[in-house]
Amino acid sequence: MPDRDFLGEFEQLVLLAVARLGGDGYGMSVRREIERRTGRAVSIGAVYATLDRLENKGYVASRTGAPTAERGGRAKRHFTVQPGGMRALRRTRRILTAMWKDLELGARTGSP
Amino acid sequence: MPDRDFLGEFEQLVLLAVARLGGDGYGMSVRREIERRTGRAVSIGAVYATLDRLENKGYVASRTGAPTAERGGRAKRHFTVQPGGMRALRRTRRILTAMWKDLELGARTGSP
DNA sequence: TTCCATTTCTTCTACTTTGTATAAATTAGC
DNA sequence: GCTAATTTATACAAAGTAGAAGAAATGGAA
């Protein structure tokens, strides 16, 4: 319904990571992906909180997978990006790209 | 000091607008620029709050200009992007661009 | 002229949503 | 029962938002 909204900073990162990971996206893997890409430490709570909020907005969906046969194998909660999430991602990119381009054209860096 | 930080969603928009407006960036013009580019209504309070935060982080600087000779021509508070702000902008763009590219390459949309 | 309505812009206040850290709980193997 | 891999819960800080209030300037009516 609120498909007019912009994405927050971290929401964007999480959504991008889930999209990238395809069917393999779950809390821990999303965290690793973001850390790998941004180089900053990400607390696991931040990831799940954001994932939950994105799910409430209908941007991602989750289902609980079967437990895997490995030590500590608690069932994972897998996430997938929904069409609305993809649209939000593209809209955000479109606007930012346009503004960046604008900036490069104007190119007033203070040193003419 | 916290030059490792990411930019929030609205912070990015505001910074981009200030950069684009060069010497002409002040509260109201920043608001207009963002509305023009994003098509969404922006409350003036949001703009100033964000501008203040960016100034505290050293990403922009402000100075009060001279009043102009026109009706309602009250003195404006002009903002300019600082080097750190430019760096933050570029860093944010770099990371997002890399992630978007990743996504396009991987291109797993759920239908293998 | 002297006010005051009007315009343009900034500041303040109060509140919601996002972002973050850390501890606790759950489930499986060893 | 200890340990590992995950998710949940809790609590708080930071960012985003709306709208009213305040300030400074002009222009025109009285």
C-alpha cells in the first residue's frame, strides 16, 4: 500500500543482500553479505529487526526451512524479495542516479 | 571522526541537493530541489533537522547571508558541502553501485 | 509616517520510524 | 549436558516527519 515510500539506508542494504542471495538469504547470510560489501560490522539484531520491518511492508516474504543435518542446525528462516520490494529498490536507484548525474553536470566543486 | 558512517536515506538526498545547488543552497531551496527530484512532499522541519545533523557531523557548513531587498527577504542560512560530506556521498554511491551490479550479474529472480 | 498584514525563511516541539547492541531462547550434534 | 548455529526479545539511540511558532523584511493603508 505505501508503495510511494523511500527506503531507509539499512533497509536498502538488507533488501539488496536478500535479492543477491536468492533462495539462500537468511539472517546470518544476509549479515555476512552486508559485512563483506560494506566492510562495516553489522549486529545480528539489526538485520532481523530490519527484515521483520521489510516483511511487514510486504517487501520481502519469509518461510521456515527444514533443519539441516549439521551441528547447531536450527531451522533457518529464508527470505525472498517480493515484487513491491524490487520496485522500491529500483525507484530508489532511479532517483539517486538522476541526482548524481545532475551533480556531475553542474559540477560546481568550488574550483572553477 | 565518524568518517566511516553510511548516510541515511534523507541525509543523502539533502546532501545531494546542497551539492547541486552550490552557493544557492538554503532550507527552502533544498526542499524545492528534493521535491522536484523525488516527487514527494517534504516537510520543512525535516529539511532543517537533517541539515543540522549534517552540520554536526561536519558534512556541511552554514553561514548567514545578507537580507535581500524583496518582500519577505529575510536573511538566509546558506549551506555548502564540506570535503567530508563529499567523501561520504561518494562512498555511499560506490557501495550501492557495487551491490546493484552484483545483483544484475547474479540475476536470480527465483526462476532458474 | 506609523502600523500592521503579508511574505519568506528559520526555529522549536512533539512524536514515529529506523537503526543498533546485547542478552536470552531454541534446536541439533557430540 | 555442553557447545554450535540460529532466531527472538528487549531496550535504547539516531534519524525522519509534521506542523506551529517566531523573526525579519516589504508594502500599503490609515
